[in-house]
Amino acid sequence: MDNFFLQTSSGIQDTLNPYISSFMDQVTHIPRTSFVTDLAFIMIIGAIVTLAFFKIKQPLVIGYLFAGMLLGPISPIWSWILPLGQRPYDMLEGIGILTDISALNLFSEIGIILLLFVIGIEFPYAKIKSIGRMAIGIGTIGLFMTLGVIFYLASLFGLNFMDSLFIAAALSISSTAVIVKILEELGRIRNESTILVLGILIVEDIIAVILISSLQSIALVGTVSVESIIIVIVVAVSLIVGTFTIGTRIIPPLIDRVAASEHHEILLLSVLGVCFGYALLANLVGLSVAIGAFLAGVLVAESKSSEVSKLLASPIKDMFVAIFFISVGALMDVSQLQNYMFLAIALIAVAIIVKFGGNLIGNFLFSQKRSKAIRSAFTLSAPRGEFSIIIIKTGVDIGAISTFLFPLVGVICIVTTFISPFMIKASDKVITMLEKKNV
């Protein structure tokens, strides 16, 4: 019976191969002199897949990732129906049926910038100021507790010192882009606990920049550069303090003057200028563009026309954010999962549990309400993303770590992103259960 099914499957594949090969030949000969062709594939496949996920009431971010998997070389479609040597990633210089990787990465970065900018508009300075000290404390406790435990676990699994150190750093940082997008989809972006979560994410992004510099120093020189750490901290504090002192007195009045002209096009260009200008400033001083974009959003939030600015920028943000998550799905080679199955599962489980515990401990140390502590701990526990990939890529590029860590972390990022919406929803059930017990 098994032979029958194998023969049938082989027969179907043999029958389809000429048609698929012909189709792929036509696809590969489409004029590909610009990003337009890739963008067409992204938008068409993305629309179809996300509509399907919307119908089955699943977060759109998961639909975006799945659409990226269909477009990328790791799609089961390519490995099943096309013989070796005729798959799109064998025939093209790009990934799957996408070719312009540099443009894809550029659009992805724009997506992160716009996402954090629009979210920043939701949080004026007064809200951010109220959670500053707590965010630093809780974020630091959760991150370094996770880093220490994962480093120890990776060493137990036989990874060498540098591999263990880099993967521990990568998996200790939660994904700002993933968390913000999921909270936005679930309608929780204005919740009390979300303010604290965003504060912690900013702290983690700053620590991530410090970690990248420190890990490079350890790998190349063998010691940690204390000077570089101090410089990053001083620069980050200067940018944030400067934003909340000088920036709040200059930028909001200027935006209101532009808004007084009642030309939405000019207002949109102005607020986007603030957004990308601040992202550029953060990048020039060695910080994450996401930090700069968020601070720009906070400045716009101080203006009287903040709601109009948000409405104007949101549609553009939605398009680029979709490209960001689709590109993450396309660039991650989860076909490597079978080689690292046990290690990936172990690291995912430990990373989630320890990050949850670390943030919960931090919340209780800073006397947060139980419901707020549980929600923020669940939210921050699962997703790993942009900085995880950057840290591992940095290690691979300088030859400090094993190359297999890149697909391993890619797998972990995708799996934890899939898990994240369910973790956030689970916090509601846990809080409800605890409240019933106290009644």
C-alpha cells in the first residue's frame, strides 16, 4: 500500500513537472529590472494569504509570515513539485521568486521605522516619563537573566564559548516590531500595560546596541570595550533627554504651524520628515533607527494635530510593515529545522520561560499591579526578531561563530512570532483565573 502511494505521488510529480517548469521559465523571464515585479508578487500573495488568515480569525502578522514562506525558497511547493536544479532558488540569484533582496531589506527597514513612529504618536511625553525608571529596571533584569540562563544551556548542549555567547545575546532581546504589530492588531496598544512594555522594549533596543558593540570587541580583541559601552549609554541618554527637553519645545509648534495651512499633503510630508530625520539622527549616533522613529512619534504626539498626523501616516505604515513581515518569512530558511529540531525546541522553551520569569520578577520588584505584571511578562516572553537576526549575522560576518546559528535563529524567530499572539491572549485567561480564585 505504501508503495502504491509513493508511486502515485511520484507519478503526479512527473506529470506536473513539465507544466511547472514551463511556468517557472515564464516567471523567470519576466522583466526584472526593478523592484516592481517583486512588489507585485508580495502584494498579490500577501493579500490572498492574509485574507485567508483574517477569515479564520488569526493575527495578520502570522499571515504575512506565511505569505513570505510561500514566496521564499523554503516553501514546500518548491521542494515537492520541482526537481532539484529547477527550483526557483536554484535558478535565480534572489530568493524564491523574489530577486531584489537589497530593495526588500530596504523596504523592511522603512516598515520598522514607520511602525514605531505611528506607535510613538500614541504615547506623549507624560506617559513615557511615568514609566522611565521601571522600564529600565524591569527590562535590564529580564534581558540579562535570559542571557545568562541561555548561555549556560547552550554550553551544556556542546556549543563553544562564542557560539553560546552570541546566541544567548540574540535570544535575550524581544522583538519590538512583532510585539507592537500584534498589540495593534489586538486593539491593546493603548492599554496601561502596553506603555510599560514599550518602555522596556526601548531599553532592550539600547542594550542590544551595546551588546553588538561588546560582542564584536570580545570576538576581535578578546576583551570588552568599556569605553564603547559608556559612549553608547551617554549617546542614548543625550538623545532621549534632548528630545524631551529641546525637541518638545521646537518640533510640536512647527507641526501645528504646518497643520494650520490645512494642506494634508504638506502635513504628511512634514511629519514623515520628522520621522525619517530622527531615525537618521539615531542611526548616525550609533543607535537603532527604531529608537529614533519612536522618539519622533512622541514629539508629534505633543502637537495639537497628532491625531490627523497619525491618520495620514497609518496607510503608508501598513504597506511597509506588511513588506517587513513578508520579507522575514521569505528570508528565513526554515528548511534547516530538521537539522536543529531538538536544539531549537529546547532554546525556544527556555527563552520563553526565563524571559517570562525575569520580567515577572522585575515587575514585582518594582511593585507593579499583578494584572499589569502578568500581561507585560506574557507579552515580552515569546517573540524574537530583528535584533536577534542582526546579532547573529554580525557574528557570522566577522567569522566569530558557526554559520548554522543563522538559520537556527531564523527558525526560532518565526516559531516565537507564531506563538506570540497566543501568549498575549493567554495572559487574559490567567488573570481571569486568578481573579476568580480571589473572589
